[in-house]
Amino acid sequence: MSAAANRYAKALFAVARESGAVEAFGEQLDAVAAALKDDAVRSFFEHPNIGADVKFRALQSSIGESVAQPVLNALKLLVERGRAGEIGDVAAAYRKTADEALGRAKAIVTSAFALTPEQERIIAERFSALTGKQVSVETEVDPSLLGGIRVRIGDTLYDGSLAARLAELEKSLNQARLG
């Protein structure tokens, strides 16, 4: 994520917080960013021979009145400054800023098998208590873990997988053999 994307996101978050529309602005940004993932749409907005005014009018006509004026203003600035390709980054930075400010965190939980909703709930509760944040869980399956789970929250990794424990054991045995 670029520094510019973070600046736009933080400015928009400040406006959203003042107007009590933090979630609504996030959803609107996410919807626009999702639409721009289409290759044809993205190439239109990245084309150097199409003017910013044409790009913005196309964006405005496609989203209609489904976004709040501050979100539309931010999108207009991005298009005018040739940064339409960064709308997805702005949406991600906005979500990150909102989550930090509101005490929320997303935990990416990787396990060797699919987790039940009850297991997901327990993991969310335990990591909420550990981090002091409201934790939501997103799951992934990786059979190479053999057992246990790996949880990533932001830049922190909690690795309780069997594969990690076996690797630690191997390292310990190798050090004992050499020492």
C-alpha cells in the first residue's frame, strides 16, 4: 500500500467518523474497488489517453448516487491525480484505519482441516481476550500443517501448528547433537 493510499484513507476516515458513517463509507469504497478489479474497467482507468474528466464521469454514472458525497469527492481526487488504480489500496487502508481506531482485528486462521463455526467462535473469543480487540476470524485450510492452527493478526503470527512444533524439535535435536 502506498503512502498516498494511507493519506486518502485516513482523511476519508476522519470525515466518516465525524458524520457517523464509518461502516457505510467502508462498504462504498469496497464496492467501487471490487468493480475496478475487472480487467477491462481497470485498463480504462489506467489508459493515459483518456482524460480524467471522462474517467470521473464514467465512474460517477456507474455508481450513481450509491456513494456518499465525501466518498465521491475522494474518488474524484484519485481519478484527477491519476491514482484510480489505487482505489483498491485506499479501500484496504481505510478498513485497516477503521479497524485500528475502533479496536477491531482480523485473524487469518490456517488449519489442517476445516473448522466448525463453534471452533471459529472459540478462537475469536480467545484472541479477543489476548489482543484486547474485537477479533473476526477468516479461515484457510492447509493440510501441510498436519494439525493445530496458525493465526495471523496484522503482523503477528501465532504458530501452534504441529508442523512448527516438529520443526522446533528438529532444530533442538540438531543443536544438541552439535553442542
